[in-house]
Amino acid sequence: MIDLSTCDVVFLSFDEPNADDHFERISAAIPRALRVHGVKGFDAAHRRAGEAATSQHVITIDADNRLLDPDFFSARFDVAPRDRARVFSFSARNSVNGLRYGNGGVKIWPRSTLLTLQTHENAANERGAVDFCWTVPYFQVNRLLSEVVVTGSDYQAFRAGFREGVKLNLADGQLAYDAHPGMSRAEALPTHIGPSNYERLRVWCSVGVDEERGDWAIFGARLGCVKTALRGFDVSKVADYGWTDYFWNEKIAPAYSDVRARAAESEALRMELNEALDLDIRDLDAEASAWFKSTFRGQRAYGAMRVV
């Protein structure tokens, strides 16, 4: 058992427009919560969380999270002895498209793992440059603890979609087209990333216009997928705060802040993805998006995730 009431809780924020509101809510529910703010780099911020904490296990909550079950943090978590060294990743519901999986969700870390991370900007290899889960032993827990709210600004919504559009082309940190060079790209992608992530990629690229700024998240996901799958994008850039700021300020906001220009480019990206990858991405209106989220539950992941 891990007694969660004795675990330090660390709230990680950088530039999220909804961070202060979320931390205020979390502090009211979990008074012991600490905050690490403004540390540049995914790896560096998580290391700082390990330094701020003193407990053997540490719970991290990303700034865009709104907790749904704060009582969980005073409970006991049953862990098999063989899994005690793993990071436990809990499901989060995305506010734009309703997807429920580990992206952005609450995590329980061994403090020793936080203190010795080498991922993202400090990655020792290409697999660790985009996400923790390909170099750190993870266990996905199919329990919903939070909602990820990525619509605090146009930039936040675009960035969230773009990152997932990139990351969902990868498995074990490797691109489908590198792993299966003998296949067409349309065949390699579902073979490599599996049915769950293939489904999530299509949802990110289709659902969410019923939410304010949801079109920015969809546009970001489509652009991230096109750049990664078809244009040779360096995927490690999604972990680089400086690059994402530059990309937004210099390339995206000036060209696509006008809703008509954004819609036209998003439609062109949709057509390009469907033609090249046979993704069958749809343009859903607000009513169809809301209906989809009310009925869709998706494929669930549970258990130990392989580390290469």
C-alpha cells in the first residue's frame, strides 16, 4: 500500500493561463500541496518537484488539471511489490474532445525517479526527447482523477493539439515510417501506434468545435500530424519551450488568428491527412461534437507500459 495522505503533492505550472485558478482550487482541497512554477523544461520542472518534496512517493498535478476526485489524495493505493518502482499515470478527461487517457493526468512518482530523470530537454536518447513514458517505467491506471482544460488561451489550445498530433505518431519514441519502412504510410501508422492511439489521433483531429477555442486544438493536432507524418518534422521540438513560443508568435498567430484563414488551412490539412494516411478525419459541427462526446468512451489502457 502507498498511503497517499503522506505523499507530497506538487503542482507544476509554467505559463498556463488557468494555473492560478486551478492551484487555488487544489490548495483548498489539498492544503499540503506545493507549487513549482516557471521552471523552463519538462525534465527540469519534474526534477525540481523531486527536490521540493521529501516523501518517498510524490504526486504531480499539471497546471491545466481540474481535480474531479480530491478525496483520492487521502486514500491508500494498493500496489504490487513488483510495480512499486513504476510511475503510476491516471486517466484525465480532455475538456475539448472528451478523450480519457493518461495525457496530462495526475501521476505518482517514486521520488528517486524524479531526481534522476533524463528526458525531454535532458534526454539521453531520441526516445526520451518527447515523453517520459518511453524511458521511465510507467503503469497506466484506468481511473479518472481530473479534467485537462487546455482552452485558457488560443496558444494553450493550439499547443495542446499540436503536441498530441506529433506524439500520437510515435510508439516507443519511434516514428511509424521508420519502424516499418516497407509499408505505405497509411499502413504503417495504425500498425505501429496501435488501435487506441490511432483512435485518439483521429478524435484530436476531428472533435471539439463545441468548446471555445476547440478549433485551435483541432487545427494544432492536424498541423502536428501533417508535419510529423509527411514533412519530416523534428519531433523533439515539442519539448522545447523556446521553439514552441517562436513557432506560435512568428508563424501561427500572424497567419491564422483570422478565423477564416484558420478554417481554410485546417480544411487543407484535413484533406492532406485523409489522402496520404487514410485517416478519415471529419469536420464535425458543434452539435455533432457535443453528441460524440456524450456517447464515446474509447479504448482504455491499463497496466505496465513497456520501456525500451
